[in-house]
Amino acid sequence: MIKLKKLVVATSILSVSAPIFAADNENEAVERIEVTGSHIKRTDMEGPTPVTTLTAQDLADSGATDLIGALAKLPIAGTGTFSTQGNSSDDTSNGGSSVSLRGLGADSTLILVNGRRVSVSPFAKGIDTAYVDLNNIPIAAIKRVDIQKDGASAIYGSDAIAGVINVILKDDLDGAQISAKYGSTPKGGEEQNLSLVWGNQAENSKHTFVLDYFNREEVLYGDRSFSKTANQKARTGDKHATDFRSSSGFPGTIALRSDPSNRIPDTFGKDKCPEDQIVGNLCRYDYAPHMSMIPKTERFSFNYMGKYEINDSVRGFAELNGQNSRTVVKGAGSPSFNELTMAGDNPNHPFADQPNHEFHGKDLTMRRRMVDIGNRLKRVDSNYYRAIVGLEGEINDWSWEVAYNFIKSQSVERGVDGFPNKRRVQEAIDNGSFDPFEPSKNSQETLDFIETTTNRVGKSTMKSVDATISGPLMEMEHGDLMLAVGAEYRKESISDNPDDQYIRGEIFGTEATQAQGSRDNTAIYAEVAIPVLDTLEVQLAVRHEDYSDFGTTTDPKVSFLWNPMDNLSVRGSYGTAFRAPSLHQLGLGRTDESPTLIDTLRCDAIGAQPSGIDPCKGFEYTAVFQGNPDLKPEESKSYNLGLIYNLTDQIDFSIDYYNYQIENIIDSDTQHVLSTEGLDPKVVKRTPTSIPNDPGEIVSINDSFRNIGDLDTSGIDFNANYLFETGAGDFKVSYTLNYILEFEERRKGQVRKEVGDFDLPQFRARINTDWSYNDLKANLAINHIGSFKQHSSVRKQKDGTTLKDVDAMITIDTAVSYFGIENTVLTLGATNLFNEKPPFVYNEFMGFSTDTHSGQGRFWYVNASYKF
């Protein structure tokens, strides 16, 4: 097997993926080590699997304070990657983050810690996406991160359709280091990070401890010029932009209960809807300034890695990790959409003294935002624990390992301000103590009565036992035939329990999920590495899994590494993979969501409406979701073909072609349900109306998760590195690119999404230049996210206009470090140095895509570390 010359690059995001890490000394060079992508322990770090590695130094050079900040800059990180950006009172996974490799979904990217699974967050993202929360892993504890870029279910099981991210924790330190970091943005988002790392290595034991504290102040949408208002039409002056202000205003809009489409804004009495908030017959409300873009977060973590030599051939090991995380999420006052009513003879009836008014003596309903009791505020308190104990050793030339793994993640989400109880509000309206149309006369006692505190408790656990043995099965002409076999038993459970107020439907204007589920799984697996020639290795793997809730699956994989020349390697793989339905997707209870949809059937029936709710434009409607116990697993086939070439000792590159074919995608498509079944009263509930041909405004839509379609994608990963020395210092230049050749997502035979569509840029790239000279080191990185089309719901306008594409976004990161003080490193840096704004999108109230672009702006920081 050839050895690629080790290039120390400033950002391993860009590093060629052949060697995973280099040996520190000659003794380690012959030690067999398990590398990401295989259970076979080997003496060389090259294998058939394409793996990119981020070292601890690479993470530091990225300027990121948390792991998601670095991984999100990977060109292979696509749609579905999410951080705490976009967390608001309407989010269901506040405080969490995860990565979606190749845009195939965070639930199709397997996250490992030291090669073992981690339990998913108890709160799903978007009510159904089960994900491992990367925020549970502080950067200070990370030794390196391996990113396997092909399907890996034959090795690791479910969820590895898109690939694997394996986080390796520090375990070999001798001494201590303390680090402190401070940073901020032009407005909001101040960060502090303090970490202490201590390690000790004795003759027969070694121990590593990490303590980490992280604190980030909030950024509101109102803190950024491009998101300070939901009225993007007025902000931009673009006639095709949308006024996303809510139809639930303050004091609101009055309507007939018998015909809610017959409405007028509240401009009567003392308290009136501001004139600049009246659009047609609606009193609107600008919620954007009050919502969290990046919530306030505080985290404290501890990590311990220990190993004890019992005798010459047996060692015990333990891993202990824990974290407490606290997140504060803000949102505008709770909106109501015709949930509240007022009887015609109510003493506070606004038209009681106007006998000639159309609404006199009539039962009323209303669209009203509960600003009276304040804006919404949630506090999320999460605790995460991970404990592993095990034994490892050798029997002659064979290595074995057995371990027990226990993980628990628990979160409590409390709505502490701005949440009304609908039953109490209605009671107060009925008895006359609360006047929704004259809020200034309501007493504090009444406001205290209608406001409530909400609670949501989530818990996720995983218990597992695994055992693996690997070694040379027989000697062949060109080397040893290597074998690894193993077994794993795993039991998982999740519970997501909102309080009874949610269950009874008494909380409006916010979302909460309810889910219960558990499963156990038994797996057996085997791998063989066959030295066919001195220059050719073939690796075969197979894994069989038995799930308690949907049956069995068997996934094979074949891969090879061929070295026809000393400076050239060719690698390839083919395999199948699967993703089991998440426990959230199987066991979700009734959950209300508020997707932005277009009522295409009503639009076709009555056309655009200049006043009221325009069915031809995107609008927030209530969608009622439930789990589907009949879901089947997603299944995929993938193959990869790549080349690694060392042109010289200073220049190398790699190029890989990948192809995925995924069937039985689990998802929901509420827009499709609305457009195809929107006139079925069992599916879509509508208000009565007297307008001819008008099916009525939407009240709610029933939806669920389904095996809804297929997806094919293919593309190119390219990496190049160039090292050169000058009299003015040493330079390392690295370039990495992901170029999507095909991305075709099909639903019921119809192409739903293609490469270049919204949130699916055809290419992403990053170039990094690193310079070092004496006691100085500096790096400059350019991040490029390509352009893509506007969302399909707005791309084609009624006047025939096709909206221009979403612009590409280019940002620059830089940092300078000084090493001239003994045992000390001082760093000054910035990400998004020139404070680039995210490009404008037409379909989001915040004016940019939170799934693809960052609204953080320039983040400057200083960092100091001291070893002792």
C-alpha cells in the first residue's frame, strides 16, 4: 500500500482523504488501528473508503466556537444541515444542530462518537427528523473528526445512507491546557468559551479530562437589516416580494362566526389597529422583530476518557460524557386564527350600540394576536449523559473488544411568557372580564388568569452491548486475509410529552410534538479484506439487522483499493444502505404545524384576492400531523469511484464520483395533499362561504408521514493541496469542491426537486491558504455557496415573470496566531470578514434561507491558550 506524503493543511475540510492520520513515532507505525469505515484493524491508514478528516487544529482554524460551525462549511454539507439559527417559538428542536451530508437529510447521516452510536435528541427537528445533537460535543474535547463520504450501512447499520461523521475524542494527553475565547457580531451574538483539558499517562493507565463552558447571546431577526420586518415587499420595494406580516394582528380583525371570510379590521373604540398594519380587510402584525434568529445558549460539558492495563493482553476502558444546556427562545405574541368567539349579546360586543351595523347582535370570531400578555419566551433545559465501559485485548494476532453503552438525553421546554390558555381566554370573553377589542381596559388580574405556563418533557435513551474480533484469517500470497466479525444488541426509546393543555388543544399559536416509541435491534456483521495482489485489496462486508418494529434487513458492500503506481491510487465501492423509520415518525401523536402553503384549488376557483387571505400566495395554515406505524424503511444503493494522485511531493489531489439511488423516502408533502385532496372534507376542513364556486378558507389540513417517493443523486468531490516554501514563510493552499451532477427527487412519479432548485446549489467550494513564518501563522479561507432557483411556490409569477435566481454567497474567514510567548498561543480572527449579507429569497419572511445561508454576519474573535 502506498503512503501519501502527509500535508499539514490549515483546514482539513480541504485535505485529501487518503491518510486519516499519521503515526507519531515508529512504534505506532506497526500498531493495528481501527479506522472509520471498517471494523478491521490495520497497520496502514489507507483504505477503500473515501474519508475526509478534520483535526483539532483544523477546527480551531475554522474560527467556529461549536462543532456545527465548522462542519456546516464542508462543501458536502447540504440542505438539511441546521444549527440553532432559525430557532424560534415555532421550532420543535430548540438548541439542537446536525449535518446533512449531500443534502440527503440529517436523519440519513450517521453520527458516531469514537466509532459508536449516540442516542438521538428527544425533540425531533421539524416534528419528524430524528437527529444526533452535535452541540453535545464541545470542540475542546475533539481529537479529530472523520467524515466517511459513501453509504455505510453494511458497516454501521441504519441511518448511514449518506455517510458517517465519526467524532474521535481526545484520549492521549499528558499535561494541561487552558483556553479562552471571546467573540461578537456587529449586533448581538456575543460569545464566550472557556475550556480546561488535562491528561495523564502512567505506566499502565492514561486519563484525559475536559471541562468546557460556552455562552452565546441571542441575535433577533430585528437585529439584521435584511430580516427586521416580515413585510419584505415594503423593505425591498420589489413588487414581486411578499408581505409576510401575520393576518392575526393587534387588537385584530373582527369577523362573523357564521362566515369568517366576512371580516373587518378593528378600527372601533379606543384601541384600534394601526393604519400602517391594515391591508384590505385584515389587521396585520409584524412578528419578525421579536423572533430569535440565533437564541441565547449556555452549555457546560465534561468529558473523561480512561484506559487501564489489566495485564499484557487485556485493557479496560471507560468513556464518560455529560452536558447541561440552557437555551432561551423568543417569539412574537401568540396568534389566534378564529379560535376565539364572542356571542352576539356579550356586554363587550363592539357593535352593541350600532343597531344598523351588519355585525350588530351577531356572533363574532376574530384573528387576534395576544400581545396583551407579552411576547412568547421559551426556556429549554437539556441534560445529556453518555457512559461506556468495556474491555479490549489481543489473542495472538487477533484483536477483540466488548463494551456496554448507556446514553440518556432529557430536555424540558417551558413556555414561561406570552402563552395564553384558550379555554381560559374564552371563559374570560364569555363572562365579560376580557375584552379582546379594547385591550387597554383589561385588568392585570384578568391577564394573569388567561396566561399560562407550558411544559414539554422529552427523553431519549439508548442501551447497547457490542463485541468485535478481528485479525488475520490466513496467509495468502500477497499478504494476510483479514477478517472482522461482530454483534450488537441495541434498545432505544423516545418520549416527547407536552402537558395536558397541549393535548386538550388549549394552547394556540405555537407548536409542540407528542411522540412515544421504543424498539430493540440485533445485528451481526462481518468483513474480509483480501490482498488479491501486492497492489490490489478487495474488501467485502455484510450486516444483518433484526428490528422489533418492522422486520429484518441485510446490507452488503464491496470495495477495493488499487495502487497501479507508487504515486497513484484508485478506489471504489458499491453497497446498499437503509434508514429505519424514526421512532418519531412511527409514534408521533397529534401535532399541529403551521406550514406556508398555496391553496391552489381555491386559487383556481376564485383567483387572486386583493383583500383578505389570497389563496394564490403562500400563507400559514394549520396542518395536523400524526405518526404512521405502517412505514417501511428507506433503502438505497450507492457506488463510489475515485482517484488519488501525488503529482510531486508538494502537490496532490483526489477526485471521487458518487451515485446514490434511494427508494421509499419517508416524508410528508402537505402542499401535495392540499393541491390534490383539498376539496375532500375528511382531509381539509374549510370555513363556510356564500361566494359562488368558493370552497372556503382553510381551517386545517390532515396529514401524516408516508413512503412518498424516490431520489437519485450523483456528483463529484474534488480536493487538491499544494505546499511550497519561500524565504518569507511556508505556504499551504488547499481547494475542495462538491459538484452535483444530478439530484432528482420524485413524488408519485412527478419530479419534485432537481439540482439547482431552491436550497440545492449545484456546487459548493472552499479554498484555504495557510502561511507560517517563525512565530506567526495566518490563514485565509474563501467559502463559496453557488446560486440556485427561487422556491417553486413563487418562482413563476402570475404576470408571467420568472424571478431571478438566488445569488451565490461568498464569505471570507481569516485568522492570525502568535506563538512567541512560551507555551502560549494568541489568535485574532474573523469569519465572514466583510459582513456579507445572505442573498434574498422571496418565499421566507426573514428574506433569506436559514437552511443554506447564515445570517450571523461578521463574527470577530480573540483566543488565548496556555499549556502547563
